[in-house]
Amino acid sequence: MTIKLLIIDDDATITEMLELVLPARGIEVYAANTSSDGVAAVKQVEPDIILLDLMMPGLDGWELCRQIRAFSTTPILVLSAFIEKNGINRILAQGANDYLAKPAPLSMLIGRIQKLIGPNGVS
């Protein structure tokens, strides 16, 4: 089963690296490097899971998560260097399903993706 993953992160280095390594794991990667492109991509791509950064210019990840939750139940995995406890609790309260701190080992990222999308996940 191929998984459609949408990455919303202003760091093109992160999105490009994941676009290179995840397809070999059965994950079809789409990327948006701005918040506004991210909202549009959620609607257009209809991903199986969203990988979301918190610290972005303009609309931050907290607000973006709130906006996505207004129209989508797609699982959201936050991948961010932001590690302040209250901020993490806040993003989970706003609808994110899980949180992973950057930099995260690829095996841990894939494990979290599998957990969030269920038993028919990546192999």
C-alpha cells in the first residue's frame, strides 16, 4: 500500500531529503514550503497523513493545525525543533495526533507514520 504523505515545512532541505528517502519505503511524498501552500495542498492532495513543522514564518504550525482541523481529520504528525512542553501540549490540544522532535531518526519517523495510519501502513 502506498501512503500519501504531505510535508508542510518551510525548510526546503528537510522536504527535499524526505522526498528522496521515503519513496523507497512506500511513501509518496508531497511538499509545501509555506503555510498557505500547505492548506491548499491538504485539499488538493488528500494525503493519508500530514507531517507539520511548527515554527514557520507567517502562519505558524499551531494556527495551521487549527485551520486544517476545521475541514480535515487526516492524522497530523508534528515534526519540529520546538521542544517546549507547553507548546507541545498546545499543538496536541489543537488537533495534532503526535509529536516528534527534530532531528528524528528515519526509522522513528516511519514508525510514527505507521502507528498513525494503522495496520495497512508502510512495509
